[in-house]
Amino acid sequence: MNFTVVNKNVSVDNVRIIGVSSSSLFLVGDADTITLSSAFDTPPESLIIGPFVPLSPE
């Protein structure tokens, strides 16, 4: 996949993250390369997929 990005000025005043999933990426700013990977060493029948767990408020 070829993806062209034209960078402009970025201004972030506030970020509030309520929860994250098991596979997440949060990025503000520039990145030349992003590589994400995941591996499970657990048998599929023992994997429990449940609801998202919210982050505790500060």
C-alpha cells in the first residue's frame, strides 16, 4: 500500500482516553514507519474475549 501524507501544523490541547482494546495505537505527531504485531502462545479454546475494561479516572 502506498500512502502519501502532507504534514501541516498540529495542535493538541487535551486528550482523554476512556479505554483501550487488546490491540491499540495512539499517535500524535509524525512517524516514518509503524509496525504492529501480535502473537498468542495460548490455545485458542482458552482465550476469553470480554468487554473492554475502562481506565480508572485520575
